Amino acid sequence: MSDVTTTDLYEVTMAMSYLGEGMDAEATFSLFVRDLPPGRGFLVAAGLEPALDYLARFEVTANDARVFAEALHRPPADLAPLVGLRFEGEVRAVTEGRLVFAGEPLMEVTAPLPQAQLVETYLLSQLCHQTAVASKAARCVLAARGRPVVDFSLRRNHGPQAGFQAVRLGGLVGFAGTSNVDAAVRLGLPASGTMAHSYIESFPSEEQAFRAFARAHPGPITLLVDTYDTDRGVTTATRVLAGLRRGPGCAIRLDSGDLGELARRSRARLDASGLPDVNIIASGGLDEYAIDDLIRSGAPIDVFAVGTRVGVAADAPYLDAAYKLVAYGGRPVMKLSSAKATPPAPKQVYRWPGRADVIALRDEERPPGADPLLGTVMRNGRRTGPSDSLTAARSRFEADLDALPREARRIRDPRPPAPTTSKQLSRLTEQVRRDLLADYGGTRADGITDRGRHVPFRKVGGTPPVGP
């Protein structure tokens, strides 16, 4: 079973109908986030690279058709028209690492309608999850104010694949390493790890455990000091580390309790023992809020290890994202449903330093000095260039973050920038809206038609709407 069948059933039923009706004209779908989650001043665009890999290999095989037929309780012959269907369209997208805001397209897909429809679910799944986690991780980097942040999330993520994605996204926004061995090697990131409490408990005493660990690992080591009593654990660790004379790179790890107060006491003991180069690593339910509190309190913590809350973006685990048809057969279309209206036509987003982004029509003239966010990354079903690198994505992230207004960077109560809409897009949206209301017979009290659905724009001259 291939990735093709990783989709919602209604994508298949719609594609079958389109093919049966001969509706294979070019369609454009726009993928965007309606509103930022509470507590977010920005989002970090992520998930594009695996999405492009998926589109490049997308092809419905006979076996895929059999899977669809089984799900639909239909004879395989009924699904035969789907066999051989490949993605042969164009993708315009915001590259990974760029900051995006509400209403701005992360991606626009233009392809024959059945193709563009079938890939919806997978694209939303990739971009939504990864953008949510990348945005959470980015806020941890902000909160740490230059101190290293390390990923410890694998054991609490929603499966190994999500664990790998969390490592990649952490690397994208500047994490210093990960405990995930496979991801570290595959992505070229530093692997980082210490020991578990079970290791300490396996030995007759804490000191015996520390010395045994040191014998097994000749380089710098990190000792977990809170298995029994943290203050005593730190005292034991200082005695062991002082005797080893391993030099810079050694550390102790605090994993529970009042991390700020314990870090202060631990730092004092380490310094008094002649170990100013031994670092303090903190872990245990940390996220950007906890890191921010610790930094503000002056806690002498050198490295923050984040896991559960960051790997699943605990306070904002999903995005209110949509993949909406905005053009079909050369005509702009839009949805008018109350609270979910979508502006029509393919778009571009323009960004200037010190100004709000402008969401515009794709074919509008580029304003002087503006940076267009969406670029063509796939044409005729093939990438327009080599795969992007984490290094390049991280550079884009850092540049956008530096230019972000201070109020959007706040950890608590951030205020995200609000993009504006170009005059041309506003005029087109109102024109399409008026035509739809006229064609569909009146409005409700809220000014929306009784049928909130996608229909094409009626061209000037009385051409009736035709479409899905």
C-alpha cells in the first residue's frame, strides 16, 4: 500500500466523479491557516520538503485502485479510471523557515482538478503538523535567549515518524542536538544523551553508578543527579567529576523539582569544588514558558532539554488550516459560508521590512522593494531545483525572526502582525461575491447565501456558472 491511499475517502469519491464528468480542467487550491492559535505571534512554514517528495512520486497504481475499491465496496473495475493518474501540476509555496501569518497561503497547487483534489489530505497533514511543531520549537529558541536547546521528545511523540519530524524541525529553527540517534545521523545533527534514573537505581549507590558510567565513557560525561536527593546527588557528582579531571564538556542534569533554585545551589557547589566549566542541563516538562520563567529568574542553566510539550506542540497541537479551491478552468471561485469565506484566485504575498505583509493576486505587478514569499518549487510534477537544506531553512528563519516586531516575539501575549489585502484582490473578492449572491437568489440576514459552497465566478456577459 502506497502513500497514495493515505487520504480521506471523499477525495477519492470526488476524483472519480470529476473524471466521470470530464472535469479535468486546471484548478488551483490554496493551503492557508485561517487564524493563528492563541499564544502565537507567528508561524514557521515547515513540511514543504516531504510534501514535494510525496507529489513527485504520486501515481495511482492498480493496487491503490484495489484498496480504494475495497474501501468503497465497489468492483475494482469501477476504480480503473484512476489507475495511472499522476501529479503533473505546479506548486508555488513559501519555503521552509519563513515566518507566515493568518490568511497567507503556505502553498498553492495548480493541476488538473482530479490530481489537485486527491493530494489534499496528505499535504494538509504534512504542512499543518510540521508548521505547528516548528513554531513551538522556534518559541523555545526565542525563550532560551542564545542558550542551547536540545530535543528529547522521541519517547513522547505521536509515533516514530512524528519523532523524526520533531528533530528535523528543531534543527530547522536552531536546536543544538537531539537524543534521537536515527534522526541525528540522518540529518547530520549532534546526538545528545545522558542516563536514566533506572541506571542509577541499578547500582548499590549513586556514586558507584557515576563511576561506572565514567569508566564506560572516556570523554566528557553528564551525570543525572536527582534520582534520590538532588543536593546530595550534586555533591556526589562534584566529587566524582573533580577526580576525573575530564575538562570542559562535563555536566550535571536536573530533571525535577524547583529547577531554578536547584540550579543556583548546584552552581554554587560546582564552583566551590573548582568545577566552573561543568555545565548544568535542565529537563523535565520544559517548554518556552518554563524556559522564559527560568531565564527571567536568573537561573544559571546552560542547556535546556525539551521533550513532550514541544514535540506535540502541547498548547497548540493543531492549526485551523484549509485547502480551498480558488480557481477552476481559468475562473476565480470562492466559498461564502459564514465565518469561512475564502478569497478567490491564485495569490502572492509581498513583504517589506517594517511593513505589514500584503496578500495580493498572483498576477499583480510586484511592488518596488517587496519580497514575494511564494515561489515556484514544482512544475509539471517535478521539482524546479534541488532539495532544500536545513542550513538554508535555518538562515531564512533567523533572518525573518530578526525582522519580526518585538510584540510578535513575546512569549506571553504576543501580538501577531495582521496582513492586509491588496486593492485588486479586495475588488475581485467583492465582485465574485456579488455575482454569487445574484446567481444563488438572495441573502440571509448575515449577507451570505443559503448555500455556502464553491461555485465559479460568472464572467461578464451572462455566462452561467459551470463547475464542481
